[in-house]
Amino acid sequence: MPLALTRDGGQAWSPAGPLDAALAAAPDALAAAPRAGRLLALLTNGTVKTAAPGYTKWSTLATRGTLAATPAGRRCGLTRLTAAAFSPLGMPLLAGTCSHRGMAGVFALTGGTWRLAGPALPASLAGRPTRVLGLTVAGHRETALLAAGTGRDTVLLAAWSASGGRWALSPSLPLGGAPVVSVSAGRSGAIGIVLNGRAGVTLGGPSSSWQWLPFLPAGTQALALGPWARVDALAAAGTTFTDWAWAPGSAAWAKTQTLHVPVQYGSSG
């Protein structure tokens, strides 16, 4: 898989060493260390690769199997890896699904040893299996999105790291069985979620509450979270990509940009 690198917020890009594998279909399958520039890549087969700047050589950091066999992995009952990140101090972080109830599968590599670093679930959710849907780091804060329970009993909750290894938890959000289509994160710990059926919900960060958005535009694939609680819905239909914007207090989405990308069908064969 080819990779490109930017150091100025996307103004200019340069090629990086390719990753000879496929990334996992997860929102946080690729992560960069905040200062050192190391990369973590979670692959489709559950292997986690790492590379130093230059990115010409990738080495295996862990696999689902090796992590599941550690004391931390056995305590969680790890069944799947779902996200990779670096802590604000540059420690590798991995997240996944725990089969043991009441465990949040966020793992940190410290001194060569993996330890469970995730938040403790509230007593009301302690009897439910939990999976991590997203794990991001911005500034000095780690943000995790958790799904607790199965089927129509599944609820979402966000968790934000704080000083001393403590975590702050959001209120839980019942999903009523609706699947999560995509997860987005903002710099302040904000989270945006697209659910099936054109439903969307956001969370502004710690000490905030879940907010349902107006009915999403058709074809919405993901949300982008901007300043002053602005939300953009990114929709795709064939070769047309459309950006719809919404601001608090608005009753509907406003179309801001449409981009047509020409595709020469049959050119790959």
C-alpha cells in the first residue's frame, strides 16, 4: 500500500516508504507518533507493524495472538484488534475487543510489557462484553469510543484520559441495534458517529452530552468535526463527492462543495 506524508497540515505531501500489506478496515488503523514520527499500522490479519522515519523497513510489533497470550491479553480475553495509536508520550497503544465482560481493551506498551490501560466501566455496564471502536490521541489526551453489549442492548460511551492514568466517561448512548457506519474524532476530544439509516450523533468532548444531528444527507459516509461545533457530512454517490455543513441552531444541512472525480472505468484490467 503506498503512503504519503505531510508536515504542514496537508498543504504539501511527499511519498513515504510503501507498506507491503493491507490496512485493517478500521478508522484508526494507521497512527503516527507525536514527535518521533514513528508509524503504527494495524493490518487486516491482526498484525501490527511499526516503522521509523523514512519508512523503508517495517517490523512486527505485535499480533493479536501474541498480545492475547500476555497477562493483559488473557485478563481481557482479547479476540480482535481494532485500533492503533501512540500516547502523548510516544508509547504504542493498541485497542480491541474483550470477551471477558466489563473489560475495556486498551493496551499500552511500557518497558517492553503490554498492560491494560483502558478505563474501568461503570457498574451498570460491567456485565457486558466491550469492544473499542476508535482510539485517537490529540494534544495530551487519549480519546476512546467503546461499545458495550450486544445486539439491541449495545450502548456507546466515550472515554478521555486524564492525568494520573484516570479516565473520564461520557453518558452512555443506547443504539437500539443500529450499526455504526463510521467514527470521526476532533482535536478537543469531540466524536462524530454515522449510524445506518442516515442517523448521526456527536459528542463535544468531556463533560458534554450526546447530540443527535438532523437527518443526514443521502450517501453520507463520514462526519468531519470543525471549530465552534460545526459538523460537515461527507457524502459520496458514484464519482461525485459532496460536502454538507451544519452548525448548532440550524434546522438543515447546507451544501458547501461538490467535487466530480473522473474515473476511467475498465482501466484497471
